[in-house]
Amino acid sequence: MKGFLIIIVICTQTIFIVNAQTDSSRSVALSAYLETFYGYDFANPVNHLRPAFTYSHNRHNEVNLNLGFVKVAYQHSKSRANLALMAGTYANANLAAETGVLKNILEANIGFKVSRNKNLWLDAGIFGSHIGFESAISKDCWTLTRSILAENSPYYESGVKLSYNSDNEKWFLSALVLNGWQRIQRLEGNNTPAFGHQITFKPIAKLTINSSSFIGSYTPDWVRLVRYFHNFYGIFQVSTKFGLTFGFDVGFQQKTPKSTSYHIWYSPVLIARYSPNKKLNFAARSEFYSDKNQVIISTNSKNGFQTIGHSLNVDYLISNNLLCRIEYRNLHSKDVIFQKNETFIHQNNLIISSLAITF
């Protein structure tokens, strides 16, 4: 029928452009993603829950859905919108603080172009986080599981974002006003807006450098503790087969309201990936997370959360849209914080596999 176009494209994901008008600047795309997994935690937790600071792939000894979502994306030269509804263990664990159907929203935002000649946009709603190089969508990450720093910084956020892409596509800049630290609804008693920024620089195709920040409070106003947080990462594609990612998070939070003294936590991570061909990837990760004062991760132990982690990852692309992965991961803490049977030990070991498909 004239004025309507239905296209089916099969590639890394199947995209349906439905009811798109003949105006080539306007499109509606429908896509979906599913990731199932099986993980065996050698601590063998009886409740099938992995350590409390993990939110993705957090179930033990069961086949489960980590994340599945359906997304509709609208794009026009002057406006855009995204809506993605999700289900899975990730949604249950990471959005536990949200109420009702908000737990099932991965993304919901609307934006419009502010400048006629420049790529300057204003968007409002629920977004993926502007912090970090890892997201909830495992296929887009170099490792199957998320790094400790990714698990314990925002995966999502809600608010207003002003963003700019340079004409040469080397610079991306954004400023954000947010409802809080990983919040859709505001925390009860908190009426103070949070703020963030992101600067991404790509001087050449093989190098990405990023700086992101958060300033706000995670507490009710009457006991306001201001949090300052910065994320830095660099992605270096050394060659067509070898790449390196380095990330570093550091945070400061007031010890008491109006205090000039702060609790500090930080985390460096290094990931190396080798791709001998288009179907096979190997990745190795080393990381350290230090939160002595237990601002982010509570352990109720003498030295807080001070943990070193290592992992090895193998990925195989079965077809253009189907990815199989397996990973071994070891975590070693300064204190005995990992429970095994009736005792606590220094180490946690995990072997995990997943299947992810886009369509």
C-alpha cells in the first residue's frame, strides 16, 4: 500500500521497520534480545543466590533467563523515542527498589533536536547509564559477567539529558539532571536533583577515551550525604585481532551530613580480548575493588570489601545473531566474606555459560 513500507533485515539482529512513511528520514524499528544462562557457584548456596553485590547472572545451579527484552525505536530528523520492556533475573535483582511495572522498563525516553544545524538533542525519560563501558546487554560486553565496578555503579537512570555529537564524530558531550543514583522513582524523602556529565573522545577509529561523573545524594534530605563519583575508561583496539579496555572508578561520599570528611572507594579493571577470527573471541580480566568503609558493598567485616578478581572468557558466534559464551571467574577477598556451607571463606569461584540471540 502506498505510504507504507515493511522491511525485514536479517543481520546481527532482525529489525522490523513497520508502518514507516515514504519520508526516508522517519523510521520505526522493532528488535528483541534474549540471553539464557547456567552458572555453577562452587560455594553451592542453598538459596541459589550468588553474592549480594552481583545483579547480572546471579542465580546458581539453574538454567534461567538473565535478560530478555523487546524494543521499539522511533527515529526522525527532528525527534526520536525508545521503549524497551524486559524480564529476567537481572530485572528482578537490579530494579528491586522500583515498584510495580517500573521493574520491567529497560528504556523509555523521548527526545527532540534542539539545533537546526548541529547534532544537539534534548531527551527525557529512562535511559541506560551514562557511566561505564559495560551494560546489562551481555553480548555488547567483552566478558560474559559484569565487572565488580559495573555491578556496583548505575546500570540505568532517569531524568533529562542534553547531548551533542560533533560533525566529525570525534566528540560526544552530555549533561544530565537525574532523579538519583540508579533510580526511576525518587527515594522517599529525597527531593534533591542529581547531576552528571559524559565526555567521549574518539581521535581515531581504534581509540575511545571516556569521562563520566555523578554528583548527588542517595539518602533522604534530612540526612543528606552528598556523593561524588567519577568513571574513566579507555578502549584501545591495538590491531584487528587484539584489544584492551582499562577502566577506573572512584567515589567520595560525606561521612556525616554537611561533613568535609569523606569515605572513598575505587576500582581499577583491565580486560584484554583476542579475536583470531570473526567467530571466536578470548578475553581475560583482572580487577580490584576497594570499599573499606562499605559505602557501596556491605560486608560487616573488619576491612570492608577489598576484593581481587580474575576471569577467562571464550565466545563463539554460532551464527550472525546467536552467541555462545563460557567463563571461569575467581574472586579473592581480604576478609572472609564469601559463605560456603556454614562457614565464611576468602574465595568465590564460578563457571558460567550463556546463549544470547538478537532478532
